[in-house]
Amino acid sequence: MDCVGDLLMVWDFCSSYCKLLHLLPFSLEDFENAICHKGSNVTNCGKTHSSLLRLLKHDNDEYFSAVQKRTRALKITLTNWTEFLCDFIEIINVGDFSTNITTVKRGHYGLLDAQVKLGILRELVNQVLGTDILREKLAEYVEERQVLLATKRGEALEEGRSKREKEQLKAKSVSNGVMNGHSADIIGNNQHLFENGNHIGQNGQVAKKKGEVFSARPNNPSKRRFHLIFFLYVSAQVHTHSQEYGLEKNSKLA
């Protein structure tokens, strides 16, 4: 198909505004098959044309006036939509579309070339885009879109803020855990210092007590020497007296 751009444009428009057009959603493949269909059963294409023509008739004064002058039924249905389509082709008078009016009036819309079908639908969409009702709907969609984007942006910001707070709390918790672990290690590593300090204090007290006991003994060298001389002197005196007492006793016995 050489007119892929028109195919995508018309399908996207009908899919985007299916509620406004009162159309059921349809796939791109189904739409392409309906355009390329050459048979007499053109129900799917008829639904698309009818929806676009109804919207155009209700909001386009020129088209509505032309329809009234032709004394046609005001209600567009799946049985008379080709009549309203012919009126539209005559009004817009674009390109060579008017040469296909006779074929359409005879009920052979399916025999039209796919490019002609898409060209007519493209002009229908362009005319509908200029209607007030579609402009109002577009404004509503834009406003809804902006509200939705603002809501999503607010939710994203709130989620980001909550995530950052959780990360900060987690980092703070980890930091406190590390500090507590270091404190415990420091206390554990220095416990032996406290114990050694207690032992040193206890040993100091014991040494002090021992020092007090030792201090009762003469620690001065001169005093020790004096005591030794005095001891030797006393021993010599005792020995001398013992000898004299022995001699005197022996003389008396003799």
C-alpha cells in the first residue's frame, strides 16, 4: 500500500477518539483489511464513515446546510451513509474525488481504490478536526493529561523523597552500628589494660605493705656494719670470759 501515512493517521485518530465517535476499538490490521476489501460488505468502513459524518453534520454549518437543501434524512445510518458521503465529496471538491461519486452512489464503494478510500477518510478527519466539539474535547484531554502528569510527577517526587529518607535512615543505622561495634572492640581490647591496671594497683599495695615490713629492718649499710661489729665484740667477750672461767676452775681443782 502506497498510502501508509494516511492509513496510520486515520486509524490513530479513530482509535484515540473512539469514545467521542462512538466507535468500538479496532486493530490496525483490521482497518487495513477493511480498506483493501473489494466486496460489497463494507460494514467496517461504513461504521467509520458514518461516525465521522455524524460528528461533522452536528458541528459544521456548511455541511449541515448542504444536507438540508438536499432534503435528506437527518439521521445517518449504515444503510444511507453513502448518500451523505457523496454530499461531503461534492462540498469539499478536493482533487479527483468527485469522479468517484457515481461509483459510490451505485453502491459500489468497495470497488474504489484503497488510496481513494483513505484520501476521502483523510479529508473527513481534517474537517472533523476543525469542529468546535473536537476542540473542546481536545482541551479536556489536554487538561486531563496535564493533571495526570502533575499527579504522576508529585507521586514520583514523593516516592523519591521517601526513598531518600529510607536510604538516609539506613545509612545512619549502619553508621551507628559500626560505631557501636568499634566501641565494643575498643572496650574489649582495652579490658586487659584495666585488669592490668588493677593488678598493678594491687601489686603496688602489696609492695607497699612489704616495703613497710622491710622498712622495720635496718636498710642502712653503716647500721648493718655497726651491728655486725657489736655482735663480734660480744662474742669475743663471751669467749674470753669462758676461757678465764675454765682456767680458774682448773687451778682450784689442782
